[in-house]
Amino acid sequence: MIALDSNPILIDRVYGALRDAIADCTLEPGSRVRQSEIAERLGVSRQPVSHALHLLKRQGLVEDHGRKGFRVVRIDPARIAHLYEIRAALDALAARLAANRAGSDAAGRAELSSALEAGLAADPATTAMPAMIRLDIEFHRAVYRLSGNPAFEEMVGPYWPHLGRAMASMLDATEDRGTLWSEHAEIARHVLAGESAAAEAAARHHVRAAARRAQDRLEATARAA
């Protein structure tokens, strides 16, 4: 996180910085969030930090921690499983619709190809976790946009921070990073070829496999705690 200049949407910018730090586990699950510390790091007063933390609390990303203020909510494996279950259905439908439109949306095709190329070009062994998560999300957003239905982003968007935390646990393993992008390539191949049934199946398989990998990592972390 870097210092932010004061402006009329400062609360939104502080909220965004904190949300992203929670999503990529820079602010670790269960860690205490000190308003004064955050304000100093971002170069702002405590007031926008306080407002931002209350927005994050409403989103289920931080919780009250007695007199100590707030702490980052611990990851609930059951909750993550439920989110992935819904995402499997949504992503499968989005991939099918994207494949149906791929032949008539040159800009959407180019965006999806670019998102895939960026992810494949990232070195799994050296790319930082926040960057890996951003690349993953941008790939899926490109599929959503190519589908032509903005409701996909509207429905999944609020849950990316929660899913991002699960992804961070999974992407900690270099081999999982490579597997994830191989699956992305398979989805994109079918979408760009206009193969709607195959695109739908590949997207559903990808989300379900990602859910299993994330669940395994989260359960292993819980056992080791």
C-alpha cells in the first residue's frame, strides 16, 4: 500500500486499498487492523480509515475486536465452498454465452486473448501473489464481458475479495499456479472457437477444481494452526 492524496473520494480509495490488501492476504486472516497504523501508511487521517473499515465490516471482511478495534475475519472454508459452488454455475453459463458471441465481438475476443497471454507470460515462481490474483480475476472478467451480460460481474464482483483470499492460499503453491493457467487456456480455446458446450464444461471443471485445491489448502492450514 502506498500513500494516497486527499480528494473527494478518499474514503473509497482507502476502502479499495484495504480491500485489496485483505483479498491478497497482505493483511492476513485474523490479524489486528490498527487505524493509526493504516492511516500512517496511506498518508491520510484516521477518519477515512474508520469509514472504510465500517464498509469492510459490512462486507464481512473485518470484524469488531473488542477495545482493540478491528481484525481481519478468518477464512471460513465452508463459506468459500458455498461461493465456489455458485461460481461454478455462473462461470459455466458465462463461458457458454461468451462462446456464442465470440464470432461477432472482435473487441471482446481481443480482450480475452490479451488477459490469457498476460497470465501465461507471468512466471509462476517469481510473480507476486497480488499480481497473480489480479491476472486471474481479469481473465474471468474478460469472459464475463464477452458474454454480453453485465449481471455476471455485478453478481460475482462483491465476492472477489473473499474468493481472492482463498486463491491466495491455493496460489501459494507454484504447481497450482501453472495448473490454473492451463485450465484458463482450455476455457479460452473453446470460447474463442465458438464451442459453447465445451467452453461451459471447461469453465465448470476449472471452478470446481479450484474449489477443491483451495479447500485442501485451507484445511491443511487449519490443521497446522
